[in-house]
Amino acid sequence: MNRHGVMLTAGFAVWASAFVLLYAMLSVGCRFGWHEMAFAGTSLQRVQLAVILLVHVAAGAAIVWMLGGQGNRADGTAIFMRRAGYAAALAALASTLFSFGGVFFLSTCH
Amino acid sequence: MAVLPLLAACGGPFSALEPEGPSARGAATLWWIMLAGFAAIFLMVSAVLALALWKPRTLRTFGAERTMVWGGLVIPSVILTVLVAAALALGERLLAVPSDPAPLRIEAIARQWVWEFRYPDGRATSGRLVMPVGEDVDFAVTSEDVIHAFWIPRLGGKIDAIPGHENVVRLRADRAGVYGGVCAEFCGDGHAPMRFSVEAVEQGDFEARLAEFGAEGQQ
Amino acid sequence: MTDKPPMDSPIRLHKQLAAIWDTPPGWGRLSAVNHTILGKRFMIAAFVFFAIGGLLAMLIRVQIATSGTAFVGPDVYAQIFTMHGTVMMFLFAIPMFEGLAIYLLPKILGTRDLAFPRLTAYGFWCYVFGGSILIVAMLAGVAPNSGWFMYTPLSSSTYTPGINADVWLLGITFVEISAMSAAIEITVSILKLRAPHMSIERMPIMAWYLLITALMMLFGFPPLILGSILLELERAFDLPFFDPTRGGDSLLWQHLFWLFGHPEVYIIFLPAAGAVSMMIPTFARHELVGYRSVIVAVIAVAFLSFGLWVHHMFTVGIPHLALAFFSAASGLVAIPTAVQIFAWIATLAQGRPRYDVPMLYLGGFFVIFILGGLTGVMLAMVPFNWQAHDTHFVVAHLHYVLVGGFVFPMMAAIYYWLPHMTGRLSDHRLSVPAFWLIFGGFNVTFFLMHLTGLLGMPRRVATYPAEAGWDWLNLLSSVGSFLMTIGFALFVMDLVVQVRFGKPFRRNPWHARTLEWAMPTPPPSYAFASLPKVTDRADRIDADSEAAALAAGRGYLGQARNGWQEILDVDMSSGRPLAIVVLPRRTYKPLVSGLLTGCFVLCLLFKFYWLSLLFLAFAIASLLAWSAGTGLKEDMGDLPIGHGEMAPTHWESDRPPSWWAMALACSADATLYASLLFGALFLWLVAPGWPPETVAGPAIAPVIVAAIAVVLAAMAGRRAVSALQQQVAPKLWLLTAGLAQLVASLAFGFMAAQVPEPTSHAQQATLFVILAYGGIRAAIGVLLAGFGLWRNHAGYLSARRSLDLRIGRIWHDYSCATGIVGLMAAMLLAYLAGNVEAPR
């Protein structure tokens, strides 16, 4: 809605984007048999999913880093929202790793 | 001692707590571990709540922030990580991944309100499934009308029978015997009686038994 | 123009405000738009539906009490359990929390009413009429009978040929209108209509909970509404979306349903948790510990809850990795929930807890909800879920979560806030035994049911064989359920006794520190005689002294002016007052619109499609007529609002609530459209029977015409606003926008009509809907342009009063963007279906 709304939700927006892309591309990959195509020592399917995950982890980490700094506005609302946004971004980053870490281990299309 | 009659109550032709195959056994083991662990968690949370109400000093010295961080964040995270990892590892073992030699494949076709089973030799049975013990069997499950679900509680996890899709579930019976099978997804008026019996027979008897029952349904 | 300084006579001020805000007695009650009245009506209606749902539950428990007690056939039993789930979820839980939110929100935020009082009333009528359709159908023996989840193909016309499923699809969608309007209204009210200087981090915690819940509804309900529309189109006009023989897929329905269905659980739980977060601090006599952590936890729950719907679908044959995503998220959501639970526990530990009836019910909530949460984590584990799914274990789990997480907190909330509504207190004589009967009965019923499920009893069976060994468990469950019913009967009696004979009190019986207690109880129609200035967190109010000052008119807007129902619009973040919102007064218009919408739905139900179009037109006309007589015909400039501050009316302000409501409505519609486009891609990717024999795609000429038209409309909509603001007549630009939208609408309609045989394959059917939808949006654009012309003609617009056109501009922009996306999606879908072959 406004600057503060963005702060609060940025971290989880990245989580949501990772979720949508990973789930969609997982289905696409299985449909087109990417799990049976060898690539970089594993399957094309696993590589593309891992790349999507890592990009999102990087984005999530960047948001944590940005919100971790001191804001330049000193009013109570801004400080509160920044701290809450920071905690939410941290939670979202941990959630991203926890929810989607399976792309490195689990069988992708069975 | 009070637990004993309850344990005895865990039996029955459809009991998932009396497993006869690896899939059901894995789930049952997971269940007993979770039951014990979660009972302990429940008691501990209740104890903390009781402390808060009647002996708040302990919690006050521990600190409000720390109560939240440890109770809400740290302890549940550790438990969940272990649990999810274990459950996914178990799930991975149960998948019907291609294997060599390929397991026996039986088609399970659901229609309102009967189960039909088709065997590799072209025979078919209806309402009664015959399978060999001691080996993996892949059930290719589908439906000809609405959604049903194929479930033999004592052998293992269920899979939905969905028109237009074929789902494969890998089950194994460790002992010969007759087990109950049900339709687990609501499928209309005949949902409740849409059961089937599963006859797990020694591998040597499988062909003969199938010939006996499967004759009429031969295709 | 009365512009007197604040008066110090509370009685005089009360009389003046009451004359403006009160609802007349007798038939005049039907004209009520006041939040206090409507909140109570919502809750009473929800409670009636709860009783109906409970009665159905009793029938279920009789039917399956033993293997020999079945008293109805499977067809009637299917209606009973379908209606039990449907009534409890859609007609009890959601409206109950809406009612509580409608009643409380303005009061805890320190304002006089919600943003759109007539919309509240319209939502109420939609809810009551839609719910009545379902109940009447049940009495007529044609209730929905495919389960509350309505899985296709069972719910399709092939397997459910009667009107049973149509009753569900149309009735529930009708009720959803009320849920969507409530979601928009709650969001806007919390963001824009707080007490002056209540910056967002000063909000009472329940406002945070309700804000987040309302936003979840905004994005969670559209998938279900879309699913219902598509399934009704399939049933009524044979357009295949879910039919596997024609390129549809029943899994699409499951995804759409659970994409709504799982967030729904949290949509139900979070408001209850918000109420808990209000009550615990009061009884602990200590403010909520970890206010900020709780907010972060609720945000986490809100997001995660959208990422775990597939745990209802672990057995549909989805790859293990995908199951892992949802399994992990399902487990993960326990963590923010645990954070909240330990915040409440820590609050109790920090304070000096005081016992009263609400605390007893909160104790029941703790026990039952934690157990439900734990079994939820169990069910999140894939291998266990494969066994427990669709058994009575799940029935037990979901009742622990929903009764523990919603019903118990709501009963606590009733005991907590009923004195606010009636001015009377409970004498514990019935409430305590009622609690123990409900709590004990509940656990007898549902604790054993976990075991029933693990012993293999599937859900929704009307009968079962004696040799299955489920008899004794079911019998005990049934006995428990009757104990629980007796408990609820006592509970109702207790409420009646309390309302009629409870001990009156003067003010704030719980010594609560939130604003809703800083007013006389029962509350006057205008809630606050003047609006408080909030300079600290809003759960640290000294309600007693605040109440006296506000009643004396020493806050903002402490006077009656022009017969206006005035409240203040504030800055979202800082709470700085921006404008005076002049609310519409009591009127029968929402009732008329509700009735006309009801007639439209009934026509669809009985397949009078041509007549339904007539009623649709009437309903839209009646909604447009709401704006007649509202607005200003001359600029008023800034007016005094108290505390020496000035503000313009909302018609002359930049972004008042109605502007945000339009923006939110567009977001909800965008969610619905995105679900449709994703659904089309899903079918291409997953459904059997693709590619179709002939692939349909839009012709290039109408695509170009439509694209140009929507862009032109958006540009003209923008030019109309800037013209008006530069004091140039906007008429020509509005005409251009309207004509362009008309052309776009016709072009989309033409393309939709050109789709060959939409009933032959899902590719054609989805293409048809994607295009037709574009046409409908453009047609709404025509209406809005026409509306702008009329407002201009009637003299409501000026350089300062450009709001009506700016709201129209949002729509023209939005329909331009989505129109282009829709055209591209239509072409992409045709390309994929025709050219991209993949192994199946």
C-alpha cells in the first residue's frame, strides 16, 4: 500500500515468488521430461529448480540486509515498521530455505 | 496398565495401526513416535501455562522475550526440522520409482461403486484383489467416472483414483492373509459399501489363486 | 451551516448526534446501515446457522453411532454432511467473525462507523438471502450432496443432475459477495478510518489481526469464486473445465478449491486469535507481551497459509518434491502460531491474572487448539498423511482446530463483549457448567475419533460393517456429542438469562484498556460523541476518564453539523487527519439491491437465464442509484474538525476510503483473473485429452481493435481527470472513454462469440471465458464512464471534487492492463496448445 506496507511484506513476497515459480517450473519440468535429461552431474530439472531457489535466497538475503541497516527517518512509526519488516524478512528467508530446501535432495517427478 | 486394552483396541481388518507391509509400517512407526513426542510437548506447554497462571515468578525471571523465543521459535524449529527430514526420507523410500526388475503391476480401476483389478496376464477380478506376498506390487490406479481412493489400511498409504489420470502406489504384503480395502474418497451413494478384500497369498500360489478367481473376469 | 464551538453538555450533544445516527423503530429497522446494529444482526444470524449446523451434526452422530443405527439412506446422509460442513464454514464461521469485526472495529479504532455502511447492510442481506436459499433447499430435500468440497466430476451434471450442486455453487457465491465486501470494507476502515493520530503501530492488536485477515480474504476467496463460476458454467452451459473427457481436469477444481480452502482455515482462526489477544491482556492486567513479534507472526501465518493447500491433496499423485514444499510449509506454519501462544502465556506470567468466565473458555481454547495444532503437524507429514487422509482422524483434527481455534475463543469473546452490547453482566451460574459440558463432551466426541480414523474408518460413510470394530468408538463419540449439545443449550440459556436479567453495570466492567470501553454501554448509534486523539498505544487507554471527555465533546468532531454522519479519514501510517468522511445515512437501498441480486441468483438457479439478465440489470441499476443524492454541489473548503484543526470533506480530498476500495476491488479481481489464466495453463500442462483436435485462437484484427480501445479508454479516463482538475469540462474525454470501452467490450464479445464450439474442449472453453471476461470488464468501464458523465451533468464535479472520475480512472487503467494481458494469454494459450507437444 505504501512504503511501510512494502517493508512489512517484502521478505514474504520473495518467499511467495519462490513458491509460485518453483511449483510451476517443477510441473513444467516433469511434463517435458527434464528430470530424465542429464545436466551438470544431475538432471536439468534439479539444476533449474536449484537456480530458482538460489536466486530467491539471494533476493531474500538482500532484503534482510537492506532492512537491517538504520533507516534515515527517525519517527516512531518508521522505526517500528523497519524492525518488524526486518524480523519478517528474516523469518521469510528461513522459511524459503526450509520449505524449498528439498530441491537438492528429493525425487522431482515421482 | 491402562494402556494395554487401548493397544488391544488397535486391531481390526482396516487398522492402520496393525501394519502388514513396509508402507503401513513406516506410517505406523512415524505415528507412534509423533504420538509420544507430541504428548510430551502438550504436557510441557500445559505445564508452562500452569506456571504462568499459578507460579508466574519462574517465568518472569526467565523473561517474557525469552519465553517467546524459546517456546515459540527455537524448540519448535528444532523439532520440526528433525520431523520433516525424517518424514521426507521415509516418503522417499516408499515412492514407486522405476526399479529393476520391474515390480508386478496390477491395474486398479474404480467405477461407481466397484473396484476392478486387472493383472498382467489379462485376467481381471472384481471386488477382490489377489496379490503375492513378500514382493513389491505397483498398483496403477485410475477411475472411469468420479474420484475414488484406493486404500488398503494394513498395507499402506492411499492414492486417489482420478479419471484421466493414472497414479501408481507401491505396496507390499509381508504376510499371507486377507486384508480389508476401502474407497476413501466420497464418490456418491455407494461410497460406504465400495470395499474390497485383499488376499495376499504365497508367491507360489499366486497364479493358481488368480486362475480360480479371475476366470470370470478374463478379458 | 452550523459551526459552533464544542459544547460541554453531553446530553445535548447526545441528542443531536442520536437524531442523525439513530435507526428508526418498526419497519424502519430494515433501513439500518449502522455497524452496531448490523454487527449484532450478523452474529445472531450466524448463531442461528450454527444451531442448524449443530443439528445436522447430531443427525450425523445418530446415523453412525453404531453399525446398526443408520436411519437415513446414503442420499440423504450425503445432504446432511455436505450441509453440515457448508453451513459451519460459510454460514457460521466467516459471518460470525465478520459480525464481531463489524461491531467492534470502529469502536476499538476510535471512530463512529465503518467505511461503507450501506455495503455492510448489502453484505448482510446477501448473506441472509444466500444462506436461506441453502436452508430452503435442504428443507425441500434438494440440498447439495457432493460434500462441502464439491469435487468434480461427482458434482458435475453427469453425476449430480439435479439442482443440488447448483444450490451450493450459486448460494455460496451469493454469500461470498458479502465476504468480499466485508474484506474490502474492513481493510479500508482499518487503514484509513482510525482515531486521529493513532499511527499504525499504535493500533490495538485486534486491528492488526483483522487487517491481515481481510487482506487474506481479498486474495483467498477469488479462486473459489472463480471455481464456482466455472463449475456452474460447466453444469449450466456444458463448457468443459473439469470434465476429463474433454480436456478438463478435476484436479483444477481441487487446486482452486483448496487454494481458497486452506487460507480459509486461518481466515477463521486469526480473528479469533485477535480476540484472544484482546482478552488475555485484560484478564492478565498486563499489556500484550511481544506486540511487534505477534504482528510479524501473523504476517508469517498469512503468507505461509497460502503455501500449504496441497496438504489436502497429498494423495492425488503429485511428485514427492512438490509434496515436500507443502509439507514443510504446513509444518512451518506451526511456528508463528507457537510464537503467539507463548506471547499469550508470557503475558499471563507478566501480569496478575484474574479469573472470570471468558478466562475459563480461553483455557478450553488453549487445550483444544494446541492438540489440534499438534495433530495438524502430524498430518503435514507425508507418509502419515497417506494413511490418515480422508479418515476420521482428519475429522477429529479439523474439529480440534476449528472448535478449539474458533468456537471456544468466540464463546469467550461473547462473554467478554456481550456486556458491552447489553450493559449487563453474567452471573456465572450457568456459564461454568455449560463450559464443562461443552469441553468434556467435545473431547469425548473427538479425542477418540483420532483412533477411529487410524482403525481405518473413512470419512463420509453412511454405514459400516460391524466386523470393522468401529462400533464402540463411534458410540462413545455420539454420546459425547450429545453432552456437548446439552452444554450448548445451557450456553444459549445463559445468554438469554444474561441479556434479560444480568446485573447492570455503569462502565467498563473488566477494567479493559482499549477504546471500545470508553463509551456508554450499550453503545449509542454514533459510538463516540467525539473522536479520541490517540497519542500512545491504543491498548493503554484509561477508558473511564477518556469516556467522560469524549462524551462531553472534547475530542474531534464533537458537534453535529449539517445533519452529516461525520468521521475522520487519516493517513495510513501516521494517523494524521486528512479529511472528513461524510457517511451515507440509513436507507432501504441496500435491501432493495440485495433483493434484486437474490432474484438474479434465483433465476440462475431455476435456469431462467433471460429473466436473470433483466434482474442483473435491475440490480446494477439499484447499486448505481446508491450514489444519487450523495456528494456536494459546491466546494466547501476546509472545515473545522476540533483541536483547532481543519480538513476538507472526503469529496474534496485526495485518496479517501472509496478510492482505496476501488483499488482493492481491482486487486481481488486481478487475483481471480490470474487464477483463470493459471488454470488455463494448468489444463494445458496437466489435463488429459490435450491437445484438442482443433485449436482455437482469437483473430488478429479484433485483437488489435480491442487492444487499441482499452488503451484509448485508459488515456481518455486520465485526460478526463486532468481536464476537470484544470477546470475544463471533462465531458468529451468521458464520452471518449465510454465509447472506447464500448468498442473494447464489443471486440472482446465478438472474439468470444467467434470461438468455435466452446463446449467441445477445455481449450475453447477457457479461451471463451478469458475473452468474455475482458468484455465484461470493458462493459463495466462503459458504466463507469457513463456514471462520470452523469455526476458531471448533475453538478457533483469540480476541480476540487474530482473523486468520482479518479475512481473511474483506476478502473480504466486496470481494465486496460488486464485486457492486454488477457489478449496475450489467449494467443499464448492457442500457441501452446497448437505447437508445443510434450511427452505425456
